[in-house]
Amino acid sequence: MVRKLVTVALIGGALGLAACNTVRGVGQDLGTAANCTENTIQGTRC
């Protein structure tokens, strides 16, 4: 069971990293998510 969970977590992490090819891309994605969250809290659009 633990082995399956670790495998799923590793595959999910690999897919997440593949979506953001560079460290700059990761930073941009996090910034966009933070801005969207803040806008949603304030009642505006993403």
C-alpha cells in the first residue's frame, strides 16, 4: 500500500515538474495562483 502511494506521489510530482520546465516557470505559476486567490478573496475576477 505504501509503495503504491509513493509511486503515485512521484508520478504526480514528475507531471507537475514537467508542466513547469524551469524554476522561473514555477515562480510565475505560483505568482499567478497567488494573484488569482487574492482577486477571488476580494471578489474580482482572476
